[in-house]
Amino acid sequence: MDGLSVLDDAWRVAGRSFASRLVVGTGKYKDLPTTAAAIEASGAEMVTVAVRRVNLSDPKAPMLQDYVSPNRYTYLPNTAGCFTADEAVRTLRLAREAGGWNLVKLEVLGPAPTLYPDMAGTFEAAAALIKDGFEVMVYCSDDPIAAKRLEEMGCVAIMPLGAPIGSGLGVQNPLMIRMIIENAKVPVLVDAGVGTATDAAFAMELGCDAVLVNSAIAHADDPVLMARAMKAGVEAGRLAFRAGRMKRTEQANPSSPTNGLIR
Amino acid sequence: MGTDNRPMNVVTETLSLTVNGEARKFAGPLTVAGLAQALGLDTRKVAVELNREIVPRSTYAQVPLRGGDILEIVHFIGGG
């Protein structure tokens, strides 16, 4: 690696250190081998997982853990599909028992078609989970006041949406994402809405600590190639943020010296 | 929790349980560990909730099941 290695630029959450600033979901893939290959290509060290009933009619079916090892990747159990605080808390208590991990991703969603974060339910669930000893990374609206309140409650990371879940529209409200980042003392991850590598790079250029991507990789024509593209996008965006971009000017400015021209 | 008045010498009974939303019958007496075995589950990869209370994995062999119990048995799957 060169002198700009991302390896010397780890981010930390809940006492753990991660070199990769790309967090990936494990849902929506056509099969488990593709899931495993795409996650490998993404370079991610943290993956989100869902908690669901075991299929009693096929208890020996291959399990996610057989393909995406919890010994290699930090599992981040989520509450996807939960529409009330009670469901979310119950789901994560089961996740903690299944895996033994306190670090979780809370999301309480409002109804379709927006699936926008239900912030009243999110606050209620976050309070219950923190009281119960969980380390809560929290999916939330792109609202700087709500984000700050979640941080003050004790959430270990704030995860505002870039755009509606699964929409692939990219960061729709960069001003608010930037305000959340500038006000936060805990890591901020853009979660939901990334559609392609430029969206991930853009989110990182805003200064967020990491990006969470699922659909954009899983629903690409070639998920493994897109996983690699997301890795590159996140790294490029992070390096650009660290480098500090040039000032924008609304006039041309020649790149070559203007003296010494032949006449 | 009431006192368990079942005589010690009863060898079998039929237990009606609701597991993951399905009504199922099992030969009792049965513990959570016995149920997992009967269902062919690898207990290292699941979590069990009995009547909305988490059952710690270390206690599966000691927790008896009673007719009418409602269980949820979950595991990790792909998700975003």
C-alpha cells in the first residue's frame, strides 16, 4: 500500500476498531454463495443480519453463519421489519441470545410506501435497549435534533438515511447529513439510499465515518463487481474528505501557467 | 409459576405446543433441549423464547415444557 493507506485510518464504535468504512447488509442476494462472495469482495468487516423464525420443515437448510462466519465478520443484528418499539426490543433480545453480541442496529420503521424511520418508536426502543445493556447503533431520520438526542441518550452510532430504504437514490439531503456529522461526537454512518459507487463516495466526502450498503450490491447485475466498486467508492470518498477539496469558484481558472507563452 | 403436580413416574404424555406459530404435538415430558433435538435443530445457532421470555441456552436441559406453551425459535438470516 502507498502512504495514503486506509489501514492507518480506522474508525471505532463501541470499543471496536474497523479498517473498512463499508458496512454491508446480507439480505436480498439470490443465494448464500453469492452473499459470501460479494461480502468478501466488499472488504467489509461488519455485516448486518436479520433475526427470523427457523423453518421447522427444513431445519438442516444451510444457514447464513455457514457462509458468512461470525468469527470473521462482526455481526450487527438489525430489527428490519419491526414497526413498533416492542417488536424491535424483543427481536434484539433474541439476537443477543442467539449470538451473544450486545452491539445491535435498531430500526423502527413507519408504514409503506416511505418506510421512513418512526422516530417516536425509535426513541422508545433505544431507551429500553440502552437500559438493558445493549450498544445501540441507530437508524434515524436526517434530523440533526433527533440525531443529537439519540447520541445524548447513549446510542453508540447514529445512522441517518440518505434516501428511502432500497430506493438507490443517493444522498437526498446532504446539508442535513453534514449538520448531523458536524454536531456528533459518536460515529455517523449513512444508511439506506446508496445506489452506486458515486453515492457511497459522496456520503464519505460529506465526512461520515462509514456507509452501510445492501440493495445496491445485492441488486446489481453483478453483485461481486459492485461490492468491489463500493469498496473503491468508500475509500475514494474517505481519502477525498481527508485531503480537503479545493474551493469552488464560479469562473474558469487556467491550470497551466500564463507566463512564458510563445508569441 | 404454579407447583408442578405431575407424578414422577409418568413416562409419556402428549404435549400440545405452539412453535413458531404452528400447533404441534410432542411426546412428553420434554425440556427445551429435548424439543430442539426432536425438531433437529442445532442449538448453537438459534435462540428460544418461551411464553415471551428468553430461555438462556445454558438452561435448555433444565427448562420443562408444559401443554399450551408458546415458543419462538429464531436464527440469523440475511438482512440489511
